[in-house]
Amino acid sequence: MDKNAIYEQLLKENGIKPTAIRLLIFKEMHQFDHTFSLQDIETVLDTVDKSTVFRTIIVLEEHNLIHRIEDGSGSMKYCVCYNDGNCKVDEMHCHFYCERCHQTFCLDHVHVPKVEVASGFIVQRVNYVIKGICPKCNPNYLWEWTA
């Protein structure tokens, strides 16, 4: 199955009508090797209406195909969910924000520590960001990124 068919199937399986523009935006999101911002998507897809990009991001997030990260940079970041196309609270992972290059990386295999909340609270989103220097910006590290 080609990648376009996979993206179309993921949208359908998650209750999203796979329009041509949604497929284009979703496909471009998969091209990033780290998190991305609304501006990053708008830059890559400069001919696509900005409000369409924003609405598509909202739809994809509401259907758990991407997740949002508040990394403290002042710009909301997003990342494609690779947990069988479905981000759930118990599958959420940590993120790393590099204070030099200002990129935010998904640490897919570093799960958010389980935190018990008081009775009656319902956890809907977890935001766990570690800040420091990424391997690419570390002068003492031979750069070889694997998530």
C-alpha cells in the first residue's frame, strides 16, 4: 500500500473525511523529523489557505492523529502520533526542548511518568517537557539522532 493510501486510511479510520487538502497537510506533517508549528506547515504549504491549515490541525488533534506540545517557546508545536495513529493519554511520551536550536523533539520511547490525580479529576492531556541541549547542539557529542 502506498503512503497516500495509508494516510487516507488513517483519516477514514479516525472519522475524518479524507479531502485532498487534508491528505496534503497530513502527508506534509509526516515529513518533519521533529515537532512542527503552524507556521512551519504554512511555510511548506505556502499556497494553501492559512485558515484551512489551522482548521485541519484542529480536526487532526481532535481525532488524536496529532498531539500538541506547549514547550515554553511561545509557539504551539505539534507532532504526528505514531501509536497506531491514535494518541491517548496513557500513550503520551516526553518531549525535549533544545535551548540552543529551539527545536522540540518527541521522545517516543520515554513515557510520561504516571501521576495519580485526586478522585473526580479526569486527565485529558499531559505535557511533559525536558529542557536542555540536544545532541546536534552538544559540541561533545557525535550527532546521530534516533527517536
